[in-house]
Amino acid sequence: MASYGTGLVRVGGIPTGYPTDPHEAANLNIRWVDEMVVDLSDYKSLKLIKLVGGLDSFTFNAGKIEWVEDDLYRRSDSLGAELLTAGVTLTVPAARFFPKGTVIELVDDADNAGTYARELVLVTAQASATTLTITRGYAGTSDPGTTYASGTAFRVAGFAHSEGQDWTNILTSLKALEYNYSSIIAYGIKSTFRNEGIARYGQSGLGTDFPEQVAKALKRAVVSLESGLLLGHRYVGTAEADPSMSGGLLDFVDSGFGGPNSASIVETDKDGNPLTLKDINDTLQNVARVVGDDNVATTIVCDYWGHRKINSFFEPSVRLAREENEVGLIVQRMDTVVGQVQFLTDNLMPPGVMLFLAPDQVDVGHMEGLGRLHTGDNPARAGDNFQKYVYGDYANRIKNPVTMAKIMNYSQDS
């Protein structure tokens, strides 16, 4: 974590966009305030920033921030096209997850009767970005003589390699880098000498207004960063009147976003229908099938109505003792088949949207040097007034959004 403190920073040569000294010779008094403001802020105002570890998780030195995306191993997936009897080409969302030697289990259960007539197939080549060449009926199993429909789920049954066979090369990270842009926060604060000298509310008037203004500006800065972490839209910007913006969670956790793994993000559109407990469990289960239980989201962020709906699922099981004079139920955690999840209510969430968040995949960082949130004396001060500025240059880094998910458009009245 960043330490609190002050410093003297030479302002000559500060990059474009930072407060500048017209004389190019003075030293600038600054105070780092990022973690102090986060620590002192009410939890309700900075839920997400506190959840992901504050504002100092990484630093960057360019307006475009890039990172390597993990290529998480797939334990299961679904067919992208039907597989005919005796067919030897398997269509999948992404062939790179299933290298030569992968053994895949297909199950014929077209009538949903719970039968387990399984066939194993051996991947012999990655024919294209979305197709695999396979050997049917591997390891003594047999082609059941039926067509596997598009969308049929399959599982990875293991890996098989012959002694002396050439090595199978695999990738554990994507060559296409994910990226985001940064957002600059810059406020000026000013109070006249007279305003500072006026006694008010029983106070002496000796510098009582200016520190309060600075404190409010700092609080506004971190609350803006909190909003951007959720709602920010990735935008490169073009000019002073059209600045860049850092994309937030709802940008990246979207199957249409265009990231390296965006197409595999689990989304459920309720189309105005009521949210059910099954929707939540199904979403967690579907994410776990893609990335494994150890990588699945652990926090569910929702609006007020969404949390009220979650509470209602468990209200029938609540029993009150005779002496209790308080009623109500707030569900904070829930045990599921993929592990425990916690619920986080955030009034910034769009109505009817529930976000399944993996906090360990999300962090917030700042530009090196003066990009860290700080206050300083305004070197261009003129007139009979006190002047300071608040400045920060921050970006969100949202890694592996395929570990997260989203339920959208659920009813707000039933």
C-alpha cells in the first residue's frame, strides 16, 4: 500500500496535462492523499474500490494501459455446430483451448432421459481457430450413431500422448493484449483571504473554510473513481474538449465488448421476467464450467431491488423468537455448489443488472509520479486568495472478464 506523506516536486518538465509552474524554477509542495482518503471514507461510498484493494495496485507510464490476458484452461464447453455420425470435425468457440492430445467426452442424451452413453474423441489437430480434427470412438468407446446437436455440452476427459510423439505446443496467455485508457481528475480550490477570516458557526475564522473545501474536493475525486470503476466507458479521447476515459466493469464484462475472451462471457437476459435463485446458481455453474471452481466470481453486485429479491428467496425460512422486536432479513453471503459468494448492494448499478465479480481480477492504478492522487499549491495563484488543486490520473485494469458474468433486464416489480 502507498504511504502517506508530503514531498517537494520540481515542476520544470512536468508532462502536458499536469499543473505547471509558469516560472519553471520553483518547487511545488504536494501531499499524497490517495490511500488516506480511501481509508477515511465511508465504506458505503467506496464499496468497489475497497473491495479490489484501493487505488495503488499498479502504476503505468502511458495513456494506453496494456496487459497480458491469461488463457484460462477450459474444462468444458459446448459445440458450435452439430456433429454428424462419423463426422471428424468438431466445431468449438475457440480451438486454442483444446490442443492436440486433448481427450473430449461427448454424451448422447438428446431425450434428456439422464442416460450416460458417452463417447470419447481424441483431438489430432487444430484445423482452424474454431474447428478441431478428431478421432471418433477413442479408447474403446463408440460413436452412438446419432447426431450431437449444436450447443451440446462436452467435457475434457484428459490428455493422451504417445511415447516418442512430437511435443504439443500450447499457450497459457493470449498474444492479443487487452487494454484500457486512463482518466484524469483535476479540481481547483480557492478561498479569499476575507472568506477565511470571517467567523462562522462559533468558529474563530482562522482558516476554517479552505481545508473543508479541500477535503470535499478529495472526497469527490475518489467517489468519481468509484463511479468510473463500475460505469466508465473505454475511450481514447481526441482533444482537450474530448478527453480520454477509463473503461469500467460493465464495459469489460460484456460478451460484445470485443476483448480476447469476451465472446465466452456468461450473460443471461431475463427480458423483463422475474429474477430467480436458479438464475444465480445457473450463472455461477456456467462460469465454473468454463474456468473452473477456483476461478469463478465470488462477489455479486446488484441494485437495491436485486438485493431485495435475493432477500425474498430466504425470508420463508426465517423464524423470530418471541422476545425479538426487530424484523427483516439482509442476506450477505450464500453457499453455492461452486463456493461461497457475497452480495454487495450498489446504488450505481443500472436497474435490472446483476454483476458477478471476481475481485482478484480487478485493480485500480495510477500514472507514475504525479498521477497519484495528491493536493498541491497552485503555482499560478493570483489575487487575494488561497488556492490549491487536486489531481490524479487513474486507470482500471480488468483482467480475465471470462471469470465474471452478468444477468440483465430482470423485472423491477416482481
